[in-house]
Amino acid sequence: MTPSAFELGLNSFGEVATDNGRALTDAETVRLLVEEAVLAEAAGLDVFSIGEHYRPGHVDSATPTLLAAIATATERIRLGTSVTVLSTNDPVRLYQEFSTLDAVSNGRAQLVLGRASATESFPLFGYDLAQYEQLFEEKLDLFLRLQREETVTWSGAFRAPLTEQDLRPRMRPGGIPTWIGVGGSPQSVLRAARHGLPLMLAIIGGRPQRFAGHVDLFHRALRQAGQDPQPVGQHSLGLVADTDEEATETWWEYWQPVVAQVAEERGFYAPTRERYEAEIDQGALFVGSPDTVARKIARTARELHLSRFDLKYDIMHLPRQARARTIELLGREVAPRVRELLTKEPTHA
């Protein structure tokens, strides 16, 4: 991977924004996402991705529909998912949605498949959380066969069998780029390698360098499985502003209450200011001025041998103006600076 080929993109979880202190409606936030994707394309970013959640304050529950709307408003930027919860999706329907998106967008569709960290979709769609692992494995097998084979005959435990099924519209030959999202499980790393799929590391806390072993495992497993080399990407949270101080204060105001709620739900650490600043300095928060964020992305890209970095730029009630400024700065200043830094020899600065 040459520095010029390094990709930078955006991830959204469809979190409701504010405008002059007023929380936008769900419908306004949906339309804002389309506007932000257009802005991302104009700023020169490579990928715009949307997640899949089923909780108040998030409007990303119908991701393929949102991406199709964005496809009609853009021309170049690639369109994908932050993570599609494959375990509670039907692979046949998912194939049809993304083959249609790929057609509408003229070949710009891609997606990241994951097992889910938020599990609201399991009871919503009638799935047993105890079958978390089996659901994902079976549905991944079917989804990849649908992409790679013209006619599919298949049977499994969780959906009706298929007999010589030929789905339409057809995807491009070989299917669309399909990444496996990993939050830390070595088994998920091995699964991606076994299927010959790219790896997307979701690093939302702690030092990114601790994932170096996962990357090494991935490349070794690919070789052992006789698969071609595959790219590795990273998804992390953050905000870019004109100065480090502005970025740090703005993100803290909106990040702190979100993490406090998650900590209560899942037993995570309390979001103290000290820990917050440590996450910015050495951890997984990419918060700061364009130069600060660019240096951190470039350093992490070297250490983890990344070919792609996606910034999760929205967080509950973050003002739309701060979201827009992050998009502008990430595309126009951070991205070229990262590529410039990656052309230089690594330093210990």
C-alpha cells in the first residue's frame, strides 16, 4: 500500500445533532446525513459509512435506504456501513439491498459485517442472543456464497433453504467489498482470514497498539489459509477543530454524558477528565487540530499497517456546525497531511 492509496473516511451512527441548542428531529437528522455525505465528497474523503442501531437518538436503522439517498446526491465517494449486524439480517434481503445500492451508485457500495456490540436487534427481530455466534457464522457463509456464485443451493438452521436460487439484481462479479468488523476477538480475526476478507478494527478505547497482535495474526492466518493479502482498516471516534483546545473542550462536552451512560449500562470505567485526556494523548480518541489528528492517524497507520482509517465523527447532540467542521478539516487538511507523513521515515517523536 502506497501512502497515496491510504483511504480516509467517515463513520456515522445516525446520532441526533443539535442546531443552536435545539435537538434536530429524526427526519432532520436523516436529511443532515445526506448533506454531510455530500460535504464529505466535496472535501475529498474516500468513504462515507453509516451504522445500524435500534435505540432512541439514532436514525440509522434503515441503512441501505439512507445510502441509496446519498448515492443519488453524490458521484465519487464510496458508500458503506460502519457495521451491519449480519446476525439479525436476512442474507438474501441484504444481498438484494446492496446489489441495488451498488447499481444505483455505479459500483460504489461496500459494507462491514459484524456480530453486534449493541444487541437491541436480537429481540426486535426475534433472534435468540444465545445463538449469537452460530447466527453470524451461518449467515456469513450464505451471504458470501450469494456474492460469489451465480446460482445458489443452500440449507442451514436459521432460514428457509435455497434451491438453485439466482438473485436479482446481480452484483458485480465477485461481489462488493465486504469487510469483517472486529472489536477484539481473535476468533473474528481468524474468521476474516479464513474467508479471505478485509479486517476492520473497531478501536474505541485504550492504546491502538494493543491490536498489533491481531494484525499479525490476521496476516499469518491469511497465508496459512492460502488467501490473498487483505487490507486492514481502523474505526475510531473523534473530532477535528481549528485548535487542540477547541476540539478537546467540544468533544468532552458531548462525549462525557454518552460514555457515562454506557459505563452504567455495561460496567465500563467512569469518564473522568484525566482518563479522557489520556485517551486523546495515547488512546483511541482522535481529537484535536488537523496536525494533531493527522500525526496520530499516521503513527497508528504505521504501527498497525493500516490502509484505511474511518473517523466516527457524530456523537449524541454534537452541534451540526462542529460535525461539518470536522468533515471539512478531515478531508481538506488531515487527509493530505496523513499521506505526506506516511511518505516519510517513521520517527520516535
